[in-house]
Amino acid sequence: MTILNTENSLLLIIDVQDKLLNAVFNAGTLEKQSEIMAKAASLLGIPVFITEQYPKGLGGTIPAIKNALSEAFYQEKTAFNAVSDMDFLAALKNSGRKQVLLFGIETHICVHQTASSLIDNGFEVHLVKDACGSRTLDEYINALKYMRDYGVHIKTTEMVLFELLKGAKNPKFKEIQALIK
């Protein structure tokens, strides 16, 4: 396993949208951790890619994420696997980064299908599990087990942040630490 680094990482947020967020069992935690990850990506200069599943019907990306980002690449989709869209896959590849920090809704559908495809396409996937959600706890837990079995690195927000920082001498340490206090 490769340790995360800011120069080789990108953040991929899957379908953290208004109506989907309201349907998951852990909406409050997911919203909070999603916002922390988005703010951290901005602070650390990590490119952000965001998918929105049928936004006309499900609403757009939640304000907590949008407001935390200075810029992001948005992709509308109707397929569950975000990288089944060849143009979107090309955008990820063109970033030149191989470590994907992944989270979103629903863990057992769009997140797991995207994770599997990312691995098939040569990416190293690090799932931020406390920023993922499903309608039921059972579906969420089963998805985590399944993804771990096929090579996804399951982590928490704090694990990811401190792995990216490397140490307390990182110039962004205090700003990142403030996000989780």
C-alpha cells in the first residue's frame, strides 16, 4: 500500500446531493465529514472531481461541499459507475494522479461500482468511510467489506488528513487540525 501524498491524490465526491443525503442513515456525520474533506482538499491543493446523479430530480451537490471549494470539476451522470463515462475517466487520468480519495452516496451502489472500476483502471482507491452513506446500515457495512476484498483501502477522514500532512511541521497543519476540532 502506498502512503497518501498531496502530489499524487485527487478527491472524487460521488453524488452528495440534497435528496440523496436526506435518505441515508448517517446524514449528519456524512455532511460534516464531506465538508471537512472538501475544505482540506482546497487547503492542500488537491484537485476535486464531483459527480451528480440526475441533478434535475435529486438536487445538486450540497451547499456544505460547494461552499468549501474554490474550484471543482463537476460531472452529471445517470450511470451508477461514474467512470463508465469515458470523458470523465479521461479527465481523472489526465490529472496525472493515481491515488483517489473517494466518498459519497450510496456506498453500496454508485460508490462501490465506481471504486471497482477505478481499480480496474489502475487507480489506488482510498475510501473515506465516515463520509459515505447508504439508506441502511446493513448495505453500508456489506459495501465496505466487499470493497476491502477487492483492494480498496478503507480509512476515516482523520486517517486521510494526517496521512496527507505527514507531520506537525506541514505548513497547513494548524488549518487542517482546526477542521476536526
